[in-house]
Amino acid sequence: MSGMIFADSLSRLGTESAFVVLARAQALAQQGKDIINLGIGQPDFATPEHISEAAIKAIRDGQHGYTPANGILPLRQAVAADLHRRHRVEVNPDNVVVVPGGKPTMFFAVMMFGQPGAEIMYPNPGFPIYESVIKYSGATPVPIALEEKNGFAFSAEQVLSQITERTRLIIINSPANPTGGVTPKAEIDKLVAGLMDHPHVALMSDEIYSQMLYGGREHTSLLQYPEIRDRLIMLDGWSKTYAMTGWRLGYAVWPEAAVDHVTRLCINDHSCVNAPTQYAGLAALNGPQDCVTDMVAQFDARRQVIVDALNDLPGVRCADAAGAFYAFPNIEGTGLTSKQAQDKFLEEAGVATVAGTSFGAWGEGYLRFSYANSTENILEAISRIKKLL
Ligand code: PLP
């Protein structure tokens, strides 16, 4: 036993169970088991070649030094142009801060506002890192309950009713992980209008799945509300859109008053994103976008396959998945808890999924299926589960 004495805060830090499932699935695969991974939330496509080539060229061109902590200017300009193209909004490239992935923005935002006595609201079930980091910061996590009957959209009324004078930050996420839920524009309008009465509350809108909406739905970016731009952190990135999860590249648009704070956090934490990756990100934004449209079309086709197949399972009910690349069926009718279903499906059917409870207490009774996998694998996975049930 080591005599080291760790900081108390570590006991409050959670994790992302998808990585634990991934490790177990890989261990089973190494033992020769045939595993279909519907657990991890990453595109199964390769990064488009012109993007990878840009990074290779950057290395050859000698782009191997530090860059500005907030990212190279052409990349921040390209982000602003992309946001104008997609959301019809004006963004000053000086407010864009490029970081290694989507996660650092949420970590920094929570660290900036979280401390004992502060309250931070977050979606539940939601991306597990929100609750984990809020607890780590010492702040009190206040869940925004997301329910199947509302298509897993948040209710503005519920969010607004939970605001107190201690509320510092509200985190929202649409399209959402793990539910695939998309919050309708009318609800966002209501939230923004209500926030006018609470000028002390900042908002972080996690829009990492902003290009993955289906069935004719359109994304509403919080950037489209000028009245909250002075307290809005809008998170987006390359991981999901351009199949670049392993590159570690993301960004956020920060309000004027927070830009220096977040830049200092970057300097203290990682200095800057590695330079060749930033050139890859630049090629992604400035290059042709049909790679994105193609991937999204394939996700949409698989989405329809998986939702139908899940609804065909005994004891399972799956709502229409409106966005991202997740289906979040209700499995209560199987008699299994979320965790039991996750373990049973992996160990006995060789299908990796993630228990709804990995995304918060409100996820009990649900299981997350990532459909970032081939249609063939999806159908095989569901047929194995069907046999088991
Ligand atoms: N935000 C949400 C809602 C996510 O689901 C994820 C990844 O799963 C991220 C952020 C983090 O993305 P990245 O891998 O770029 O850190």
C-alpha cells in the first residue's frame, strides 16, 4: 500500500463509462470473442483524406512549434466563417478559443463558475462529464430531468423554475448524448426569454452534434440569440462532424468577459492544440462539405434501421431518435436494470452498449445504443439480443 495522500476532490471526480465498456469489449475481443461495439460514441468512418493530408503537409512544412494558446488565427477565422455559413451569425474570431476536443471547454467552463456554494444545472441523463466535473469543482449539481415523453427535450419551464441566486451556469445539449433528443426552437426561445430575468446566470450550449439532425429538423444554435451573447459559451468541434475523435480538436465561442480567463486556463493546462491538428481542422472547414453530408445520410439510414429493430424486441420501446447517433430505448419491459442489460448483452451476446445510468440517475430503465456502426453489424447485434431475450 502506498502512503500517498490524495486530494479529497479526487473522490468527487466521476468518469465516462463508455470508455470502461470499450476496454471490456476490447478485452473480450482479445480473448477471441466476436464483439459488436455499439457502446462508443464515435463515427466509424475514417477522417476524410484531404483533412489528414493537410496535417501531413503541416508537419512537412515545419509546423511543429507552439501556436497561440487560443489557436492559429486562420483557424479561428474559418470557425467564424463556418458559423456564419451554418447559423447566419457574426462571430469575432477573437472570441473563438480552440482546444483539444470538446471536453476541455466544459471542464474550463465549469471550473470558471463552479465552487462550493454555487449551483450548476446540467442535463440528466446527459453526457457524464458534466456532472462529474461539477462535483469536482465543489459546486452543487442540479439535474435538468430529460424525459422520454418530451422526446428527451428539456423543458424551459423546469430549467427556469430551478434557478436560484446561487445558480452560476446552466448546461444544455441539443442534439443530445445519450438520448438523441433534439430540443425544439420554441422551447429554446422560452428559455432565453426567461433568462432575461436572471442576468447572473451563464449558459453553456454543447452543440457538438449540431450537424446531426434527422427527419427534416434544423439545428437552433444559441448563438442566434444576441440577447445572451454576453454570457453564452457555445461548444462545438470536429470530433463528430468530421470523424476526428482521436485528433483532439474542438472550440467554443466565449463571451467577451470570459476570453482572457479561458485563455489563461489553456496556457496553464495545455499551452495550445498541436499545430498539425489545427491545420487539419482548417482543411476540414475550408474544404468540401459533402463528406459531412454523406456521413450524416448514412447515420440517418442506420438510425431508421436500429429504431425499427429495437422496437421489435420484446419488452423494448424506442422513441424516434431525432439527432446525434444514439438510440436510447426504454428496456424496463425486459425486467432488467440498465446495468444488468449492459452486462448481459456484452457478456452473453457480445454486444457492447452503455447503461442509461452511466449518464445519470434519470437514465435508469434505458440503454444507449450508438449506431455509428455498419447496418450489417447493427442488425446482427439486435438479432443476438433478440435471441437472448
Ligand atoms: N459533448 C458531448 C455531448 C459529447 O457526446 C461528446 C463526446 O462524446 C463531447 C462533448 C466530447 O467530444 P470530444 O471527444 O471532442 O472531447
